[in-house]
Amino acid sequence: MNKMNGVNLGGWLIPEKWMTPSLFEGLNAVDLKGLTDTEEGRLRLSCHVKGWITEDDFRFMSSRGINLVRLPFGFWVFEDSPVQGSDISTLDWVMDMAEKYQMKVILDMHAPELSQNGEQHSGIEGVADWFKFSRVQRDTSDILIRVAKRYANHPALYGIELLNEPKLGFNYFKLIRWYRKTAKELGLILPKEVKIIYHDAFHPIIMSGAIRGCRAVMDVHWYVIGPGFFERFLSLSGYFSLQRIVFGLVILWAKIWRVDLIVGEWSAVLAQKYFDEIDKSGHHKLLKLNIEHQKNIYRKTLGHCYWSYKVEGDGMWNWRSLNR
């Protein structure tokens, strides 16, 4: 199979305020939970889910060489959701659209019950209680099992990601046990060519090999290195060199451990310093340069998924605006 050139459908089924500020405007809400607590929020969400991603978007992605989409979804996928359309029918539609446009899909458990990290992208900010309750962990596994059974033989399924960006802390052994147990259960359902993907919890060295086997893939999310620190002392070429060294060492380490990597999230974001050093007319060219630089590094992985396909307004986070 060709290298996977992908995008994330972020901010869609699990909105984030920084990505779609108009969705939250005038409401006392900062996350999905806050939106669903009000009638106006639920109404806005329903309209957002229906209109943010359409078939035209799949047509556009395909025309620009995208062959993989990573779809964040939440624990409510099989429930009567307060967000109309944010349920299993939407996953069905995405899978069918991907098949139609000859693309693959990573189904990514982005928002489990009680949150795995307390970030907006988990659906509820400031709460990270997933690790505290074995019942919640078991329920998350059960949802993933149902997802696996539903799409096991769908031609668009590339892989299932167990959990997005869990907050490691003192939960290393608990996370490893859950990863391995859930992966074993999914392995009994999924065809051998379908990947079982686990996030490295931003600790790729100690998480390499958390799940072993030919279908296991470790997901790394690579944005800037040391935000606000290295950029103060490094030229752009120096910063690019640092990226090559740091990311290259992780790729080498994974190879030693015989672990396949996929870059599940990355972006063209650079420190403002580098834009201030050049004329505004060259900003788009700089972003393109950064994108090609990173893609060259990622060639030694299975592929990469840009964060995100689109946000409100143009710019570094909006893949669609960068590829018009």
C-alpha cells in the first residue's frame, strides 16, 4: 500500500472552541459538554455536525491526494446523542464516503467517558477521571469492540485507535494493561490487515512496544518542539535540523523495537518569530516549506494525518485553506 497521506476531521463531532469560535459565541461554554447543557448549544451543534463535513469535502480531499482520514469520535456513538447526527450513522456515512473516494479511515476514540486528559478535545475540559474507574475503562473497550464488529469487513477501514492522547502521569501500568487487553479483544474480531493503533501518551520511548504484533501501530503527535523555548535561540534552519534529529531518533528507536509508527497529528505551525523575520508575502511559502520538511521526515513512518482538515478562518491549522 502507498504511504498514507491523511487529514484529521477534527473539530467536527467533538468541537473545540479555538477551532470553531462562532459555535460558542455568546454561550457560557468552552467544550462539548457545555454546549450540550443548553438548548441553544444543542441546536448549534446539530447544525454544525450536519454541515461542517459534506461529500464535497471528501471530493476535495481526494482531488488533493488524501488517501486517509482520521475520524475522532466519542463514547456516545451508540447512544441517543443530545447532538443530532453525532452518532453511529455519521460513522457509517464517513466509511461509505471514504470507500466511494478510495480512501481509508482511522476510527479514533477521542472522547471516552469522564475524559482521559481533561482537554477540550476530550469533550469536557478540566476533568480527567477516566483512569479512576475500571467500569468506565471497560465500557470504553466495549464501545471499541462494537465499532470493530460493525466495520471489521468494511473496505475503508484502515485501523481503530484505542484512545487519543491519554494523560500518562502515574497511570503507565494501568494504561499498558488496558491497551493490551483491549487490543487482544479487537484482534479476535478484525482482519489481520486492519491496524490496531495506540497513542504514545507523548512518551514514545517508554511506550514503544506497549502492544506488539504485526498489526500494532504506535501513534505519535508531532507539533512544535518545546514551545517558546528553542525558537528563541535557533534560526529556521537550526530549528528544522533539531526536528530532524529529535523525530529521527524516535523513528530509529521504534525501528529497533520493530514498532510501526504513524504520525496521527501534525501541522505546519511555526513560532511567530519566523514569520516576523520575512515579508508577509512569503508567509504562505514558509508554511509550504515547513510542510515539505516534515513530510520528508515522516517518509520513514506508515504515514501522517494533518491537524486539521479545516478550522474557521485560514491559516496554519486549516489544511483545506493551504491546499486550495
